[in-house]
Amino acid sequence: MIIGSNILFFRNLPSTNTHAALLLKNNDLPEGTIIYTNYQSEGRGYSGNQWESEDGKNLLISIVLFPSFINPEVLFHISMAVSLGICDYLLKFIPDCSIKWPNDIYVKNDKIAGILIESSIIDNQIESTIAGLGLNINQKEFISSAPNPISLGLLTGQSYDLRFCLDKLVADLDDRYKQLIKGELRQIKEEYISKLFRYNNWFKFKDCDGIYTGRILTVNDNGRIKINRKSGKTNEYDFKEVEFIL
């Protein structure tokens, strides 16, 4: 096992990603080290978004990786692999889930998990990657302005032992990371695209020109999404350049 070979637990932290980066700077951490906490006072999502999590109710972890074998041009495959690993775990309990591009895990129209990937690249080589994720497990009430949070407990009506959940999730993430090591990038990408939220169906999107009807065609190796408009025009977007209208 690579991911989960070393687990460091902290009662509370400002942010698991921030703390992982600090530890990585000052210590020789083995690859796959997990920073795990019960509560984050400054939990972060993509592009500075906040992540709400009740103390001791959910899985809040960051994983330290050294994926120097991956070309920085296809760095987004790490996000794909982590997304698929979370889905692998959830499908043990619920019938379906999807990946809302670029970094959220959805059950129907509700968000159950978020991912934040931060990498250090030196001389065109990935020196290190910190893969942070928050997965809602036992939280039953959400008080932030986020419009659509959901948890595994709300979906199934059950409560779960968080350490047991962590062990199972880590195993699924480890399997997906080993796919990356083996060079199975094409398989990972194909599975990721097949699980995309609203893939290949007509829905409303919003970009700098306004709201339009389109369908997702694919996601490129660099993470850019390609959407075909009903008018026939096809656009590619980077992160935060297009919005899903739910």
C-alpha cells in the first residue's frame, strides 16, 4: 500500500492541505502520508471556496504524493484518479454517483465531496502533490450558504465509524493511484468521462456570454472541458470559466 501507509491524525487544523504542505517542507514524509483531522477551521475548496464540515462528522484528509512519473501536461489525471477512488468507495453504499467537473462528487444534484489538488512543479517535473478531500459522512445539518450539500448518512439513514470509512476509502484511492503508476492514463480518463455529471445530455450552462444550452463532450488531458452548444458551436473552458445551472 502506498496511500495510507502513514497516517498522521490531528484533533483539529486550519486546513489539512496547508498543514501537509508545512510538514512536507520541514520533514521527509513517505509517499502516501495522510494528514487526517476531525475539524478544519479554514477548510478550503477550489479557488478559495470554503468547505463546511461539522466537528467529528466527516472525512477530512490530505494525501502527500510524489508523482514524478506523470508529465505536468497531464497533471489533471491525478484529479481524475482521486475522483474515481471516491466514487469507488461510495458505490459500496449507494447505487450511483457522478463527478461534477472539475472537482466535486455528486449524488444526483447534491454535493457529497470536494477535492483540492495542489502540486509543486520544478523544471517541468512534478516534485510533489497534495490531494485534499472532504467527504460528508455523518453530518445531518448544513448551515452554510452552500446550496446542495448531502452526506452518506442522509442518503442511507445510517451512521458510520469514521476510521473504518477512512480505511476503506484509502484502499480505493490507493488502487486508483497504482493505476497511474502503471501508466493506465487512458483507462482512467475514459472512466472519468463516463462518470461526468450531466455527460452528453443537454443542460443549461453559463459563461461570460450568458446562459446557453449545451452538452459535455469530453475533458482534455489538461483538464479543460469541451461543451457543444445547441447552436453547433463548441467551446473549451478552463476552471471557473463556465458554470453549471442546476
